[in-house]
Amino acid sequence: MFDVSKKILCLAIGLLPVHLLPAQEFEDHFSDSVLQVDYALWGHDSTLASLIKLKKYPGWNRKKTGLTAGPDLGDFQLLVESLPLGQPIYRYQYSLLYREWQTTGEPTRRNRYFNESVIMPLPKHKALVKIQSRDTCMNFQSILEFTYNPDRVDLKEVQNNRFPARKIFDSGSPEDHVDFVFIPEGYTIDEMEKFRKDVDRFSGYLFNWKPFTKYREAFNLWLIEAPSAESGSDIPGENSWKNTLLNSRFYTFNSERYLSVQNIPLLKDIATLTPHDHVIILVNSGKYGGGGIYNQYSITSVDHPHSETVFLHELGHGFAGLADEYSSDVAYSNYYSLDQEPLQFNITSLVNFECKWQYMIKDSTPVPTPDTDEYDNTIGAFEGAGYSREGLYRPYRNCSMRVNLQDGFCPVCHKAITEMIRYYTGELENLRGTGH
């Protein structure tokens, strides 16, 4: 735990607005190509990293403005600096399953190796590439650095999609729209028609929920037809194992409903050539489950009665960086520090509440807010969130980030999702600060 002086320091640093980093012109620093950085992480109390491979793909079909701005939500950060001046020219934050693993009991018993990957526009000139992780004061510290030189010979060039991809909903250029790509998991070659129908069904779910309904024309949707050898997904608790493309599995960290994929370089290999701001993985299974990791992927099984609500819940995690608002037992231990303000906009420790949704609460509503019928459908601060029964607060009594509700994002989550959409379309250059 932090002493008071460290706590104040964390708060002061956390309040720095992201727009302090200078905006850059894409053409000044980058070629119209993608650099994919594959690396590995391992360790427990400390994080060790090593570079595995660099890959070049044609066409940076993504946002080209505000290259050093953006949401302050990730546990990890890719920071690219021009050389020799060290000027930031690209910044991208994301989260990893590795960070969740660090809060389970397993790291005290053994190390574990995680394959990771992140993409960036290809620098025209020499640049310093930093992969950074937040420390206990929530500041970013580099865990892997290397110099990118356009003349380096160890760059693997990839020219073609590994699997067929096509656009199924077209609203305009990927540069100022939100692009989602659907990837199949556990669909055989004979089940590609089922996958296409499932994508159509889940696209309908997406646009039937607020705020996505209002912003329908802000989206492009893609699908990639990538078959697996067998149907389904691994279910370790039932000793059921499948030969699938992404090797997905239930029982992540011994949680039966937690569905995940862990070979992120393989996922990037499949998705990188298709324009996307977020990856959605549909798993051909009727078992209840899903998962969402910010700026990595959202994943859900497709044939359970609650698949629609799970899909939108996980999209809240993966796309908008929202936190779980429930307080049931999970494998994590002290996932959030109660003397810091969490990054996610929809939970608070009240340490720096003014950076969250405090301004949305009526003067007549007490904070903390009693979890009683009197405050149903009222924005407040209700204790019990982020896997903790005490010390963390959620904005609404019930929300899709807490329970299975049909079209049930609360006003605070609704606002967070809306601002993320507007960020990708260029309407918002910077999102509301979270504070730490």
C-alpha cells in the first residue's frame, strides 16, 4: 500500500491530460504500412519482455489524426519516439490477459509465458519503440525498447490476407469511422455459412442497443472466413478439447464462464490486413461465456440464450474499456487498489471522483448512495463493484456491466461508449480524463 505522499503524487500525475502530447502529421513520420511487433512477457512481481519478430503489412487503414492523443485506459502502452530528438509520434494503450494473471495466485507458484503483439504505423525514419507497463503508481515504465531502422533486414513482409475478408456494412473510410472485424473460432469449413448468419445476427444485436443504434452510420463491419479443423472450444472442466484456429478455452483462470484466446500474434496475423479498430471473436458453442480485453478483443459464445447480453457486456470491456460492476468471487486478488482511482470510467474508489461521473449526480443524491429502491434508476455511487464488495462504487444499481440486462447500459456507461465512438470518428480528439 502507498503512503500519503505517494498517493498524492499518483493523483497529481494521473490528472495530466493526454492532449499534452503534440499532434503529429501522419505523412511526416509514417509510411502507409503497418508494423506488427510480436513479443513475449513473463514474470510475476516484475514483468520481463523480449522481442520475437517484426512484420510489415501494406496499408495503414486506420485513424491518421491525433496519433499521440487518445484514451488513458490501458495497463500497457506502445510509445514511439522520433530519433534523435525523442519526440513522441505515436501512442497506443491497451490491456492484456497477462495483467489479469498477475493478480491470481498462480504467479506465486510459477512463471508463465505470454505471447503478445501490437501494431503501429511503419516509421519512415529511425524511431525508438517502447512497450511500457504501468507501475504501482500507475505511471508507465518501459519493459521493452528497440530502435526501428527502415534499413533493418529482419523485417518479415506479409502481402496477402491469410483468409478471405469482406466488408459487410459500409459507412465510409476507416480513417474516420469505427471498424469492427468478426473472426470465427470453432467453425469448420462446412460451417462458414453458419458463421455468416451468426455475424448477421450479432450485427443486429449491436445496432439494437443504445448508444450503437444512434451511431449506426459511424461503423464499418467486416468478417474474415477463417475455418477451424473442429467445431467448438476447449472446456477443460469437462476434459473436452478441440482443434480450433485460435485455441480458445473456457475456464480461464479457473473461471468456467471466462472464455479467452491467448496466442495474440496469431490473432493479429489473421486480422491485421483487414481495417479494424476492434476484433470480435465469435465462438461456435452453446456454452455460456465470454471475455473482453481493452483494445485487444471481445469474445463470446454464440448459441447460449444469454449470448446477446454477454456479447454487449464484453464489448463494453474490449471496445470502451469499461470495468465489471459486480462484486462476486473471482480468481483475482486485489485487482484494484482502493487508494487509487481506477482507470475505468464506470467504477470509482472515490479517491478522485471528480474525474469520473460525479458531475452527473444530482445534488439531492447522497454519495455513497444507499442501494435501495428509492435510488433505482438514479445515478449515484453504489458500493460493490470491480470484484469488491467494499471500497469500490458503481454508478447505477444495475447495468449491463453488472448483470444480464437487455439493452441495459446505464447512463454513465452509455456516455463512455459514446465518447469512444466519437473519438474514433474524429469528433472528440481527447476523452475525459480518468485520473489515478
